[in-house]
Amino acid sequence: MSPNLEGTLKSQVPTLLLRRLFGPAGRRRVFVQTESGCVLGMDLDRGDNAHTVKRRLQLALNVPTGGTSLTFGDRVLENDLSSVRHDSPLLLTRNSIHRSCSTPCLCPVSEDFEQKDCSGLVEILGSSSGSVRRLVDDVAAGIMGGLDPVPIDSGLGGSYYFRNDEGDRVAIVKPTDEEPFAPNNPKGFTGRALGQPGLKKSVRVGETGFREVAAYLLDHENFANVPATALVKITHSVFNINRPMNGGTPAHDHKPQVTSKIASFQQFIAHDFDASDHGTSSFPVAAVHRIGILDIRIFNTDRHGGNVLVRKLDGGTGRFGCQTELFPIDHGLCLPENLEDPYFEWIHWAQASIPFSEEELEYISKLDPMRDAAMLRGELPMIREACLRVLILCTIFLKEAAAFGLCLAEIGEMMTREFRGMEEEPSKLEVVCMEARRKVDEWEPFSPSVEQGEDMDFQFSMDVLGGYSDVIRSPRFNCSGLKGSFRNPLTKLVESMNEDGDDEEDRKEPSMHSSDRFSSADFSTPSLHRTTSSKTSSNSSMHAPNRSADEQLPSSLCFVRLSDMSAEEWHVFVEKFQELLKEALEECKAAAGQRMKQRLGTSCKF
């Protein structure tokens, strides 16, 4: 154990014990993180505001706070910190960033940092299950016993095996500031600050950690076997801090420094191999279905074979009577802020073409997207409202598609984009969303004067036309597989721009009803106000943290945005989406009957 870490243990453990025994009455514990990854734990008094928090951060970490904003998810915090909950992570961001990608992101820490931050070795952010708390205790015992974590070589981000006092690997820790493109990535993939668009443009740098937790929380009854996961603040000298190679102390000469990080903390699963190492024919059908159901709900953009762990059960059988058990991991790229192109490797597995069982259909029918969204708001208050909209939309889609009789592979195909030549075409799900969005834009009752009079909790700067501007580039898209109301939204948009005729406005849409339709009143979300283009341009730098991640990069792959709709528009959008979805499902089912697609692995028998 390093001397620095040993000194930290002696100074922090008594403080942690006192806090657990007595608790600071009337105080909230928060963890403030800078763009460069520095983390400071502090207790908020009732009279504290954003200025006092910045002042403490400046004194403790010696970081400049001028021209910065204190953000909490979608919200920019000012004087009122009442919305900040206990054990919440806050992010200090600069209002305008003028750093080239070659400029290193340093993590300045003052010499008396350990004395100013009285956090424990491992602190859980938010509530957690008993299994997670036991894992945290095991890891803390291992650290105190002098067992250093082991860095993991694979993957693009920084991750570490943490051990218990017996030397066994019990948890995998992934610091948020060591993600791909994050400032302290140990593998050279740097260049962006926390909060900027990341590996996927709709998933910001530093926000994959709480998505890992969200996937675990949404896996009700451990249906898909997601390992226990939590968000933690953890302190150790093993973590990476990037330093300049030219000038200052060279990276290879500096001594290990005790550093606190916000990280995802997941149970380590002992396994024999992953799904990319062997054939998939031996995988239980139910296990594949359950992972696929979760992936559909959370719109997973990164489900490849390498993040499905396989454990062989020699001499016994698992939960489905088979000799293999599957564990899905790595959910940091789920729940994007807008629909992108998901990746479901199981779409080519034979198991995905087998109809759902009665047990699976019952599980799907009991899913409640509004209840799940409310649960995540309570457990992960930093989650962005746009992510919850994706969850609600995909859960409704899954429920309707499964009730309509589609199998897992067919549902996945409806969500997946196709390439035709050099063009990327929107998925069938996106086509439905585009048409629903067009109907929202044509809906008259929206009044800017009413919107401006409401309280503004979130603000997504986006023109209505911007939702379509990035798909006009695709002239080959013609929605040939859809009829009636599923006429090409792009054609309709161009016509509305070039012609004054309103004959299309008189076209009547077929009325459709769903016995399991969700009322718009159920979708109570914080108000998301749309601003005018002039207001957007004047305040773009001030509200940069509030804009959806894909709006901060040139639009190229986002066919329809969900983040820029107000709460009222979102309610109408969901109603229109449900109306249009039934016809899309009918078209998909008819097309599937006319042409039997040959998928990989269809020769497997069960």
C-alpha cells in the first residue's frame, strides 16, 4: 500500500464512522466533478448556493471557477439548490470551451486535498441494494488490506478489477473521466471535456456510468441477469491522471497520487468465455430473449458478443435447464438522448427468430414505461429527460410489437437502419417517429406565449425544422415498404416549404385504437421549452450544457429528435406515435410473410 493511501485511510475512516453514526442534520452530501475529472465530496448547508459550492471547489482543488456553470443533469444551478438530492453528482462546466483536442486536460489537486475532502474510500451515490453494499464493504476491506486493483487492458476506456481481502476479484470499476474521449483516458483516446458528445453522439462523455446503473435498475427481478451495479465515488492511487508530456512533470516520472473518481461499480462475474468466442447454438433461447427484451427497452447501441458473458455449468443446469448461463454487461451506450442506429448482434442468432414464450409475453405486458421513468428520476436524478423519452418510446414499441405477434428478431429489425449504397436509411421505427413528429408540428394549439409564461426547468435549443434538416440529404428514402399515412415525411416537408397549397392538410388519417394505449396524461415530464431561433443563437453558449448531445455536433445521423419537444408536444407525439404504430406493425408482418429472410444460424436445432 502506498504511503499516501495509508495516510488517507487513517484520516478518512474516523470521519466516515462519525458520519454514519450521527449524520449531519439538515445537510446533503454531494459530489462535485470538474470537466477534467477532479471530484470533491462536500456537505451542503441550507444556505449554500452555486457560488459557495464553486468557492469551496476552488479552495480545495485549486481550479478556476470563473465563467463556469454548475449543472445537475439538464439543469443549470443558480442560487436555489433545493432540487439537488442527497448523494448527487454535480458537474462544473465552462460556459464556452476553446480548447484544441491536443491540449491535455489536467486534474489539479492541491497538496492538502486529502484533508479537505473527508469522503470515505468508497461511497455509494444514491440508494443501492444489499448485494451492492456488501460488494462495497468487500472492496474497502481489500483496499485497507493493501490489495491494489488491477487495470484491465481490454476496451477503449479505463477500467479496473477491485479485490476483496482474500484477493478475489469482486468488482469492476470504470471511472467516468477515463471513458473514451474523456480527459483522463489512459489509452490515448482523449480530446473532449465531460459533458461533450462522446463515442456515440447522443451519449455524452462522462455519462455512461449512470446508464450502467439504469440498465441494472430496469432489469426487474433480474430478468436478464444484469450484474449488480451502482454509481460510486471511489478513492485510490491506481486511477489515471493525464499529465503533459512536454513541460511540467513527465507522465512516467510522477509518483502515484491518491485520486477520487466518480465511477460505475459492477459486480464481477466469473465466466468461461464471452459470446464472441464460441458458437451461439448452445445458448438458451430464454436467455437470449431476455437480453434482447432489455436491449429493446433501453435502445442499446452496443450489444455485441463481447459484452455477453457465458458461464458453463459442468455437471449441472442453469435457470433454464441448460448447461450455459448468459450475463449481459457494458450498458454504458444505452438510453441515448435521441434515436440512433442500435446494434443487436442477437438479431442474427437463431434463438431470436423463435416466438416469445407465454412467460416472456406476460413480463412484457406488465412493463410500465411511465413507472420505469419515474423510478429512474428518483434513483438517478441526474439522468436527462431525453433519455427517459427514449425509454418510454421503446417500451411502448416493444409492448405493441410483442402483442402483435412479432418475434425478437423482427422487432430488432424494425429498429435497425439499413444501408443502401452509400446512404444510411432511417429504420421503420424512426419512420413512424418522423411521421408522428410531422403531425405534432401541424398541430395548431401550441402557443409560444403560453410556453414562455411557464417555469423553465429544461431548455433544449432547437428549431422545428432542425429535426428534419439532417435527413433531406437522403433522396433515396421513399418508404416503399409503408403505405397510406406512412408517406415519405421528407417529401411532405419539401412540399410544404416550396408550395403554398394545403391540400395535404385535408387528407384524413385513419383512426386507430389500441386497447393498451397510454394516455397522454400519464406522460407527466418536466417542462421542456422550445425557444425561437434568434433566442437560440444569442444564448447558445450560455445554455450549451442543456442542449442535447447530438445538437453539439454537426447533424448527420439523427433523423428525428425527441429532446426539443415541449412537454405538451411530447404528449401529443406519444399519442400520434401509438396511432401510427399499428399500421406500421401490420405492414411489417405482411412483408415478413411475403419474403422469408434467411438469417445466420437458422440451421440450429433446439
